[in-house]
Amino acid sequence: MPTRNKLKAVLVGVGPGASTLVTPEAREIISRAEIILGWDMNLLPVRDCVAGKKIFLQDVRNYVQATRAAVREAKRTCKLLAVPRVGDPCLSSGLKGLIRALAGFEVQIHPGISSVQLAAAYACINLDESAIISFHDLGDPEEKKQYMLECFRKGRHLITLASPDLRPGPMAKWLIQQGAPRNTDVLVGSALSLPEQNITRSNLSRLVGREFPWLSVTVVINPGAPSLDEDHQLWRQWRNRKKPNQSRRRK
Ligand SMILES: C[S@@+](CC[C@H](N)C(=O)[O-])C[C@H]1O[C@@H](n2cnc3c(N)ncnc32)[C@H](O)[C@@H]1O
């Protein structure tokens, strides 16, 4: 029996915007694909690899129809479909919708450098001590705000992706209203890695009333996050609880 060609799609992270932050493998995958689905911004870092391919360009009005058309084309031709996504495809990039639209395809994800990683690097904080909250995706923004507050109260740094629903200024105002210290350090990274990149280092109260572009990531640096000494102390306490006999012998 003839074997049917497998339908394949790759969601490709293309980094935060600069072409120098696209991985060689991402370039190779996109060069190999014959059908491309993406928003203009997703294609910018890989402009050089998409020339001559069948491109389904998404925008605010047509993104569902463009997705369906690209999927139909890939099914009809059995050609590789690449879906470039700015940053990393597993972060606020409509992953669930794409997976649903690509039912019947073998889907691979190629990770990319996220704007969140760049912002954490500029702020010099650990990602694993941070909560990442996107106000860009679907879901209930009010619930996300409550979650953000809980994380802050638990000593987590906050890394938030701006959207028209919540930009850095109104977010800072809301956090202060909920009791966050006004002098909490913040960093806003706008248009990261692009020629117009802007890094603002400030505090919550000075952020209130300021305007930032939608292409911004805000890092709220939590003064309640444990210091290195506290980390050591917490770990020693945990170890002593775990092995009371051993630790007593060592004293
Ligand atoms: C649709 S989400 C995509 C996130 C992306 N998948 C990532 O990993 O960075 C778009 C949001 O990501 C953030 N973003 C993406 N690229 C950025 C950049 N170069 N500079 C600052 N923020 C960026 C902004 O908060 C923007 O509103």
C-alpha cells in the first residue's frame, strides 16, 4: 500500500527581533519550508529566508482565515509549513490555537530567544525566581492581575508582557494601590534587540502615567525575593529538618 506523506508543521522561534538572534537551525528550517504563516513582525528577523515562498501573512483582521488558508495549502500540497513566531513560540504566541488548527499534522516546536529572557538578563534576575504573566493572550486580565499580586506577595519578581489591556504605567499604579512599595525597582525593555531599543530603569511610582510602546516587557524586581544568604539559610534549615540525627552529630 502506498504510504501517505506525513503532514508536517514547525513552529519556529525567531528571537526578539534582531536577525543576529535567530538561531542557525531556525533559519535552516524556514529555508527548507515551502509554506510560511506569520504576522509581519514574525517575518522581519527572517526576511532573507522567506523570499520566494508561499507566504500567508496574518494581521488583526484576517489571522484566523490566513491560518486556515495556510493549513489547507499544506494539506493540499503536503509541503512543509513553517510558522515563525517572534521570541519563543511557547510564550504568548497563540500556541493552543495553532495546535488546534494543525490537527492531523506532525507538529514540532523549535525554541527561540524570548523577549522575557532578554529583559531578565538586563534586570540581572533569575527567571526561576520570577512569574511570567502575559496580558497579551486570551483569558481574564483581572484574574491575571490577582495572580500577579499573589506572586509578588510570595517574593517573586514579575515579568509582564504588555498589551492594550495592561501597559506598564497602569500596571504600576494598580500594584501600588494593592500595597506594593512605591520605590520597588522596575525595568521596562521596549523594542528589545531592535535599533529603537529603549531600556528604562525606574521604580513603580515613577512609572505611573508614563507611556510605553506595546512592544515592551516590564520587570518588577521584588525587594522581598530571598538574598543569597537567605537562600543558604533556607537550604540549611531544610537539610536539618530532613536529617536531624546527622546534622546533630556534625555539631
Ligand atoms: C505576542 S507576544 C509574543 C511574545 C514572544 N513569543 C516572546 O517570547 O517574546 C508579544 C509581546 O511580547 C513582548 N515582546 C516581544 N518582542 C519584544 C521585544 N523585542 N521587545 C520588547 N517586548 C517584546 C511584548 O510584551 C509584546 O507585547
